[in-house]
Amino acid sequence: MSRAPLLALLALSLAAPAAGAQRRDAVDLVNVALAPEYANWLVGAQAQIASEAEIEEYLALARDEDAAAFIERFWARRDPDPDRPGNPVRETAERRALEADRRFSEAGIAGRRTDRGTIWVLHGEPGKIENEPSPLYGEPPLELWRYGAEAEKGLDGKPPARLYRFARRGDVTSFYVPRRPGRYTQREPWRGSGRR
């Protein structure tokens, strides 16, 4: 892996909200033993869809062939009807990932691997996207994504939070966590109850 994408992933992980026990920083999801097309595969929505055991298994892989086989098994386990051609879950994830790359790529990071891209891949387009000034002096403006109560469960099997807040700091847009925590703090929204 070249140095620039690794540094960009490190910057992304530092910009992310404080991690819970189940949340891993992007840099912790990179398998440096694999070629670039496989090394970053877990960064983004896949880490939210995968079980902890699957994450550990993938990070322990040392050969690209094993990574390719793992990815096929990963999606096959999530196929709602293996007897029919195609895998609608994988197809949805891949279609949304391409759209996330188009919309949210920044600072050398593929859009699907950003916080906005992760939510986009998991839950699709929000019902409404708004922009508003920061509630705190000196903080960046916010991008708000709203999902309605009727929103379907995401690819991770959980409903989306009703509201996601993002802010651009430097070259990266990430989940908004005020520098002075208060009532606007948002923790990893794809873990826990799923509703906030």
C-alpha cells in the first residue's frame, strides 16, 4: 500500500468519533499483508455488516486468494435466496458503494470508506439532507442526514438513526462530535439501538 492512502486512512480514523468497544478505527481494519484491492476491504460498511469473528478472520489472512474466497463466502452468507441467480444484498451494497465513491470521495479516500459513504452504503439515500450552522461557536457547519421512522433496516440488519450529523474538518467530512461535548454529541450511530 502506498503511503498517501494509508496516511489518509489514518487522518480519517483520527477524525472519527470516540470509539466504543465494538467500533474500530479505519486504520485498524486495514490488512497490510494483502494487495491494495483487498487491504482496505473492511474499511467502511463491510465492518458494520461483518461479525467480530469475520473481522478477525479477515485481518488474519495473508494471501490475496484467501481474501477473494473470504469475500465470496461473506456475501454468500448474506444471500437471502441462494437458489436464485444473483445476490440482491451484495448487488445493493456494490451499487451504493459506487454511488458513495462518486459523491463522497475526498482527501484520497474512496467515498465508500468515509463516514458518509458508510451510512450511504448501509442505509441508502437519506430522506432529507440539510445544512446548518454549527450549534457551537468555532465549530464547522453541519450536514444533517435525516431518515424517517418508516426507513427500512439497513444492510447491517439495523434501522438507521433518524439523524446523522457530519462536519468537515480539514480535508475530511466525518461524524460530528463537538470539541466541547454537549447535547449534540453523536456516537457511533450504527451500533446500539439504531434510533436516536
